[in-house]
Amino acid sequence: MGVGASKQSLKRTFTILIEGLQNALTHSLHSGDRPYYGLSIAYLNAQVDMLILSLADGRHVEKVKGLVKDLNSLPADELKEHYRMTMNNGKMSEKGGAGLGLITMVMRSKDGMHIKSHVIEGETHLLSSKLSAS
């Protein structure tokens, strides 16, 4: 991201990567103590495109896709208020998250989060999240 990347673009990129990789590490399917996840980063024309991959249990995929769809539909001011409300309500999932990572990723990305899933086998899905920062 060297030449031409603004300080703001770098901060957005690192925030998205930290949150995205933390989500992938926490929520990906594991083999023993090793999670299955991946990352691809491309920098072109002052834009950073990130693709975060993880293997997910199919029982949770539609819920995550619905959450992302809802977050993408919110105007910036409502998204920021939703972040504040979520942070202050104290509700946590069984894995210890409140959804702030997803909200942060959508807030910091250029065009929201584009999420897709592909059935690998049975209830195992490959979940891909594409985000951009500029």
C-alpha cells in the first residue's frame, strides 16, 4: 500500500483487517485448535480490496448474511448510532461477541461488506467477505 495510499486509507484497511481476521479466527470451523480462514489483499488505483474467507457452520450463515444486509442498508449516521447502542446494551453471544466487529467493518469500508457463501460439504460453507477501503 506504499506510494499513494493515504493515512486514512491505511487506518481503514488495518481496522477492517483486524476486525475481519478476529471474526474469522473466532467463528471459523476448527480442526483441533487450528481455524480454517484465509485472506487476500489487492491494492490498485488507491483502493485496497480485501477478501476474508472462512469455513462456517451452515446453521449460522443465513443469520450472518442477514446481519450484514441490515448493516449495509443503514445510512452512515444510523450505523454509527447502531454501533453506540450495541456497545452500550451489554448483550454478548455465546462466543463473547456483540457484533461490533461486523458493524466496524461496514462503517470503515468504502461500499459496505459483500458476503457470499458456498456449500463445501453437508453443513460446511465457505464464507467470503469482500470489503474495500480508499
